[in-house]
Amino acid sequence: MSTLEIKDLKVTVTENEQERLILKGVNLTLKTGETHAIMGPNGTGKSTLSETIMGNPAYHICLLYTSDAADEEDSVDLGGRRIIKKKK
């Protein structure tokens, strides 16, 4: 059984040559066979989260930590395998 697990995800986008943080610390776990709906007001990051998971190059996963322990944070895993490379 596969699990999509997101831990403390932070995402930036570049606007006018500046990085802007648009997702701040998202956590989510979805297991095979489960059905989930992501709901909320406009502008709360639902589409950004979906686009990031799908690998849209406009969105960058950022790593805000400098310690080796950060490898356990800021991740998107599917079935125990890292599916998105972090921006360093």
C-alpha cells in the first residue's frame, strides 16, 4: 500500500525577480484507497499544493533549515520514495 506523505512543506514562487513564500508548513498524509477533499477559501493554497505535487516548475520547494535533521522535513514522499527534489 502506498502513502503520499507531505511534511512541513514550504513552497516559493519567483515574482519580479524575487522569491515569495506561498505555502508555509503544509502537512498531509494520504493512504491508498482513501478519498480526501481539500477545501477552503480562495487564495489559501489549494491549487498551489496540487501544482507543486504535480511538479509544476513555477513552484519551488524550499529548504529553510541548515541542519542534517532537515532531511526528515520539507519532503513529499510516495510509498516511502522522495518524489520531488528540494530546492537548496
